[in-house]
Amino acid sequence: MIGKMLRKIPALLWLAFPLAYFLYFFGLTAAGMVGPDEPRYASIGREMGRSGDWITPRLWGQPWFEKPALLYWMTGAGFRMGLGPDIAPRLPVALMSVAFLALYWWMLRREFGGAVAWFATLMLSTSAGWWAYSQSGVPDLPLSAAFGAAMLLALPWVARRDGRQLPYAAAMMGLAVLAKGPAPLVLAAPLALGWRSFRDLLRVRVMLPFLLVALPWYVLCYLRNGAPFLHDFFLVHNFQRFTTAALQHPQPWWYFVPALALLLLPWTALAPLAAIGAKPLDRRRLYLLLVTLWPLVFFSISVNKLPGYILPLLPALAALIALGLNEMRNSAPWLAFTALLLAAYPIAAPLLAAAIESGLSRAPRPEFQPVWLAPVAVAALVWLLDARGRRLAAVACLAVSAAVGMVYLKLEMGRTAFARSLWNRISTHAGGVCVASLDRSWRYGLNYYSTVPLPDCSQNPKSLQAIQLPGRPPELVEAVDPH
């Protein structure tokens, strides 16, 4: 009986399980906290878990209303379970990503068939953007997973007025609002495609799950903190983020075009296939197309821009590419060119670590390595597989090759470890160290690992100083005696 059950498992699932492990869980803590955001959010989640105050986010003892509570709850739960400082913020995000990918495959299989579901899931799971944000304790992946689940669960309603899954879609939308604020409600505008039955969305059985999930934290946080919460969260971190450059991330209107190309790697070459399909478009494809394009338009209007803003569109885009790929007669050249883009991983691995440490402009130019030519062999293999009618095997080969590149990138990043390595040098004599000057990425990371922020040298001089010169990694030096 067990043998019969095992034979019913799709063969590709035996590939999916180890692929998911190596992509999302292996080496999850190889690198320490990266950038200014990840250690800051992790600090807030750790404080929630330590204090038991699950309502008010606090950074170094002060209320911090930049984001809603979902990520902090996930991180705080990780700390409550006894996980370490690197795994507690990241493991819940990785688990949420893998859970979404399972739902993604299941929904696409029901709507479009097994081949399309596998194409899309393999591409999404090994796209640089989805993978990278699944490895980081920031709210972009929780938002994208919850929003993507809501849009997928609403697909039967948009296509056929089948509203049986709408309550679940509403609950997922509530999670998305808990992940990053009101933005997902705006991104859900493509649901207007079902405007003839729009009142279905207003029924109690749909609205109630959304309100029960999304509303309580906002109400409780307001009751506890009053007007400062409304001002900081809605005015500063939502409205002003969209309309002014006050938050220091202004970018030109075309910023998301190259950003999307990087997030989609190595599948960027297949992006034009999203426009290939049945003419005229059926409602499902039109819906997926709107879910893809609308975030690009909306966030391109915003003054502040970061790559993670458009992460929610990747699931819909991968599904459209999969549909186009499934209907092509000869995709061998497309897949072969995709394979050549795998060279980005061995080229970027040493460059990326140096760029985070010292800045991209000062990162050394990588020297040629024979491994850069490995994608040529992969290109020849996928061309041969597709030519012999084994397109799914060709895509799986590309996915495995991308996973190898991503694991290599993880290990290279782990050689630096960033703020964690700095703290390891400081920790044995932390009481005698002050911070003279550090880039905010390093300062937030150091504060996270030290738990209690180290003092500024200008206010509390110590015998040792953590100092960072322009274009250089931080150093620990002895203070100069002014006398």
C-alpha cells in the first residue's frame, strides 16, 4: 500500500523537496544580518518576544511604527522557540515562502494543468528576487506571499464567478495588510475585472475574514499609542514614502525596469513570453497580466523606490511566462539563452559580498574564472532536451543549475558575515568599545548583535573605537589620546 502511495507522487516532487531544502534552508545563517533593515526588524521582533508586548513595535526601547506587526510576530515567535539571532528572523520567512510555493503549484495545476504549474513554480522559486527575499527577515516576502495567495485564490471568481475560495482570499489579504500596511489593497485593483459581481466581495462571509485578520492589531495599536501611531505609520511611512523624498530612496520613473530584470534572473530572457498566448486573452490571463502590470505602474509613480516593492508581481509574471512557454513550438533558443544568464551567479558572488561591505563603486572587478563557462554546457543540454520534446526536463535542469549558483552565492556571502564578524571581534571587550563612525548598515547590525547599542565615541569615549573610513570595511582601532 505504501508503495502504491509513493508511486502516485509526481516524479518532479522528488526533485522539489531537495531543491527547496538547498534553496531556502541550507546555509540560511551563513551570512549575518545584511543592510540596515534586516537587523532593525529583527531587533523589534526580538523585543516583542522578550517583553511579551505583541502590540507596540519598539526599537531600542522606543516605539517604531514603520511597519505592521506580522513580521515582528514571526520573528518574536522564533525567539520564543529558542532559535538563535540569525535563524529566528529568517526561518519563519523561508517557511512562509515554501508554503506559498506549494499553494502556487496547486492552484496553477487546477487552473492551467501540470506542465504550466511546474514551469511557473520552478521559475518563481529559483528567480533571484523571490529567493533572496525568502532568505531575509524583511517584510517584502511575507507581503508578497500573502498578497499572491489572495490573488490566486480569487482567480476562480474572476474567471467563472466561483466564489467558494473568496473567504480564504480575504483572510490572505488581511495578512498582506498586516505585513506592510494598506499598499496591498491598492495592488488588488485588478479584482475590478470581476466588477459585474463585485458585491460578492462585500458579503459578510468575505469581509469578516479580512477584518478579523487585519483590523485587531491596528485598533489595539491605536488605542495604546494614539495619534503618534497614526502620524508615523500612515502619514510618514505610507503617504510621505509615496509622495516625497524624505525617506531617502528617490529613484527615476524607469527604475523598476532594470530592477525587474534583476529580480527575475536567470529567467529574464523569458519575460517576453508573458505576452504570448491565446488571442483574445481569456479572463484569467488578463487578470494575471493586470496583477503584473499594475504594481509596476503604481510604484513607478512613487517618489521612493526599492526593488522589493515589485516583488508581489513575480508570481503572476512567472505564471504568464509559463503559459507562453507551454504554448511555444520551439523554445530551445529561449531556454539556451536563459542558461547563459546563469553566469551571473559566479560573477556576482565575490562582487556582491565586497559591494555590501565597501560599496559597489569600490568593489574589485572580478577576474575571469573557468566556472563562468559552465552555463554554456547547461545551454547545450537544455537545447537538446527541448528539441527532443522534454521541455519540462529542460526547465528543471535550468532550475537545478540556478539553485547551484544560489548555494554558491550563499557560501561566498558567508565568508564575510558582515556585522556579525565585526561583533565577534568586539564582543570579548565590548565594555571598552565605542562607535566613532559606521555606515548605518553596519551600525544597525552591530546594535542587533550587541543587544545593547554601543555608545558613540563623541558622548562616551572608550579605549577602542569601531570606525569605518569611506570605501573601507569597519575596523577596530585604539583611541588616540588627545594629550
